[in-house]
Amino acid sequence: MEIVSKCPFLSRVSSRIFTSSRGAAIFDAHAPLCPVFSRAVSVDSRSVMETAVHENNPNEKKTPENEKKSADKLCFDKDASDGFKRCPFLGHSSRTPFDIPYIKSVKIVDASSFDNQASAHTEEVYFSRENGVSSRKQEFMNSNESQSSEQQRKTDRDPTFRYDQFFVDQIALKKKNHTYRIFKEINRSASTFPLANCRFPGNARDGITVWCSNDYLGLSRHPKVIAAVIEGLKYHGTGAGGTRNISGTNSFHHRLEVELAQWHGKDAGLLFNSCYLANETAIATLAQNLPNCEIFSDAANHASIIQGIRLSKQPKFIFRHNDPEHLEELLSKSDRSKPKLVIFESVHSMTGDISPMKQLCDIAHKYGALTFVDEVHAIGLYGNTGAGIAEMEGIIDDIDFISGTLGKAAGNIGGYIVGNHDAIDTLRSYCPGFIFTTALPPATVAGCLASVNILKGDEGKQLRSKLHSNVATLFNKLRAVDIPAVKTPSHIIPVHVGNAEECLRASNDLLLQHNIYVQSINYPTVPVGQEQLRITTTPLHTEEMMDYLVDSIKSVWNRHNIPFLWSVCNKYDKCFCSDKSAAALCRYQTFIRSRYKPSNLAGTSSISARIPVSV
């Protein structure tokens, strides 16, 4: 089998198979893939198999008639020998292809004079010298024999995993459970924000109102931000031209990093292409480089944090969502000499929860842990200068690392980490997600810098005040008609549905029937059973827009029999169902009991009481 072991087309097959009765079929399946064999041979699969049986049956009497029969089955071009000598794998072999049992008794013919017979299946294989890819032209003269041969060939050629079918099944599963996502093209208008035009398969809507954007303050269309981007484009072009280390660092990058650090009261800052990337690569890098590091993570943390923890491959301990007592219980069992990271978010994007940051930080430091806080959904919206919940609570010094985004309230793109100088310099020097990616374009960074300056100034204060005033107004309007809007201490208003199919139907109906875009939120963004419409208002939404939104949601709820709040639930955010069966039917209250603490629901929270709003 020397010849077979050297050939990359035949060596894929076990040598034991070549000596079995199936060897001929295997040879028939793999040999045509070789450009040398394919130019020289025309094979009748069924006949070759018969030849193999003759060759491997020592009890069969060999007669001149049998020899002639075998030789007639497999035919090589008369120039085949010269062709085989040109094979880079077999050309220097001491044996020739004719020494293989299935080939040694062959009839050399002129391929040009080979006649297709009624019982023969002939195959021509063409190879392109440019790309080495074969194309096959098959002619089936006998359908029964051909189908049998093809089935055998598929069995022998396709023992590998069925990748195509796997992908088809994965998408089918998504469609079956109503979590398959169709991206709608939301073409927002800078001049008429929050209006937009919408395009998606089979439909188009003009003049829709967007009620789910993370552009919380509408800064993406602010004249000063647009002007800064245009100016940056004129001077620096469209791209950074490289990584931060190789020609990609611009003066705007340095200025923005200094500005972000000062904004959060830290020594240094580091700019990333997104906050997902910032969280993922910073957490993984910190945990990998701190020796024997242990990670303590909130159960409801964002996917970017979870992925960073996974990449670190360090021990992790999950504490219950916003539960300082459980965090302390876990930390108390840890070796105090080991480095530790405690990671949580200030504002949770889907539930609207605000974490007890002071308690979590105090417990973390009590046990010698570093704190890493994601302020993504708080940046620009809380605190005197918009630096987030930490600034509003006066606990910036209690946090070792703060991650933030420039893609939400700042209206641009990008993420960042701020902290003490040496810690940030370590991330700059070791984070692969920072080192090995092209830098943000200078024009984009110029827009980010303009946004941060607006957020820190008087105009930022006015925008925040108007936003929180609108949040309170809209929430009250929704609750006034028993729409199950969840009371949260933040600017996010989740409207609970609790069923993926109903949630998707409600979202589509609002868009197609009412020109209102509120995206349905389902698994994996939220757990199964917590599907919702996530509503976010902005300072630019008017009260007339709010009234129309409330009327439209009420209409859709009635049309599809989606549960409203019971009046008593609306008033107290408690469940007063008289028996267990009634409580089970109250989908909203089941959701409330499983997800939220009473302190977040009964009345106004201590945090929301300190949010300045316009009167």
C-alpha cells in the first residue's frame, strides 16, 4: 500500500478497507478526486466492485474469460503511465498505480475511442490548473444502477458532520419559539428626531416614532456634535489608518481619554471601539494577569461581562442580582490573600434596576477585592455632570474601574475604561482587544468629545431634567389605563408581556398599524417568561406623542387579549389575588415577585427622589 499512503487523495482511506470487499467502491469514490487518475480513467463503479470481488476471492477459479471480463471493466488512457510519472506523490514510487489490486489487470485503451455502453456509468472529471477545483459531468445510462452507485458513493464520501443541516435546524428552532430576529432598517432623521423611516422585508413605513432608542438625549443629531464630526472629516479623513500603536493614535484620542478620566475623577482613561469590547477584554486581561484571581459577578450582568469572565478561565462566583448579603456570604469563604474582582452594573438595561452600589463596594473592599462597575446606561443621565450613578451617590472613589460608553446618551460610538494610572497602563499594554484592532476614526472621536462637553455643561443638565420629567409623565399615563409598565428607579420603562409570540405580535402591530416602533425583547436578552416591550423616551418626545403611544398600546393589548393590570395591582404594585389559581393567572404579578425587590416597587426610591426633573 506504499502508493496509497503517499497519495493525499487515497491516503484518507484506511488501508484495511482497500483489502476488503468494499475497497473498489472506496477507490471509485476517492481516486477521481486526483487530477492524475481523473484524466486517465473512466470507471464503472459496479463493475469495479465486481472486479474487487474476483480479486479478493481466492476460491474463485480464474479463467481467461474472467480475466477478460475484469480487464474490460476499468479502462485507462494509453498515455496513463506517463501521466502517473508526473504525479508529485507517486512519481518516485517503486510501485505504479497498476500494482494496486483493483488496477493491475486493466486494459489500456485510447480514451478517445471509448464507447459508452448501455450498462455503463461513465464519469468525466475536469480539473482547473488555476484553482485545482474539479467539475463533473455525469451521464446515467441505466438509472437503477446509477442510483445504487450514487447512494454507495454518498455513504462513503460523507461520513462527516452535516454542517448545513445543523445551521438549518438552529434557525428553524429560533423561528419555532418566536425568538428569530428580523432586523428592521430604522433610518432616523437628524432633522426630525425622534421620527424615522422604516424598511423591513415586505413592508415600508415613513414617519414612524421611535420609542426604544438608546440615544437617550438625542445627541446623535445635535448640531455641535455633527459640526465636530464634519470638521474632523475635513482635516483627518474617514479612518484612523491603523491600531493605536501603529499610526492610529490621533490628538483627539488623547484629548478624549484625558477628558473621560477627569469626568469620572480618575487618573487615566483608555478608549475602546465599543463598551462590549472594553468589558470583555479588560475583565479577561485583569483576571488572567492577577495571579489566582477569583471573580464575583452579579447574576444579571451583561453578556460582555459574562464573555470576559469566560475568556479569563478563572474561578467565578455568581451572587444573586443586587444582593449585597449574598456577595458577602461568597466573599467570606474566599482566601483573603487571593486577588478578587467584584463586577456589577449600575443601571440594568432591560429591567431598569439600579444596584446598591455603596453596599456592594463596601463589602468588596472589606474582603480585599477590586470593584469593576459598568455605568453604560447611566453615563450622561445621572449625576451633576452626567458622570453616572457613582457621581450622584458620591462614591466614585469607592470604584476601582468604571466602564462606560459613548454610543448611548453620548450619541456616538465607542467604549472606555477609567481607573488609576498604573492599572489603566496595564490594560493598555496587555489587552488584546485594545492592541490588535484599528483605532476609532478621528472624526468619530471628535464627535464624542463634543458630546461629553455638552453632557458636562448646563445644556446637559437641562436635557437630563427634561428626560426624567418625560419618563415620569409617560409611566403615569401608561399606568392610568392599566398597561403593565413596571415601576423602576431609572429612565427605562419595561412593559411586561411574558410571552415571546405575543410580544413579537404586539411590536409588529404597533409598527404596521400605528407607525410606532418599540422592539420586542425576548430570549436571550431577557429570560424566557420575561419578554417585554422596552420603552425609552427622550427630551424630544412630546406629550402628544406619549398620548398616541398609550392609546396605541391599549388598542393592541385589546386586539390580542394581552393581560392588563388589575386596578388593585396598578395602585399598590402588590398581588392581592384571593387564591393560588388567580395568582397563577396574574402574569404580571408572577413576574414582579420573581424579578424585583419590594423596595424597588413600593413608592419612590431614594435614588429616583434625587433625580432632578422639570416641573
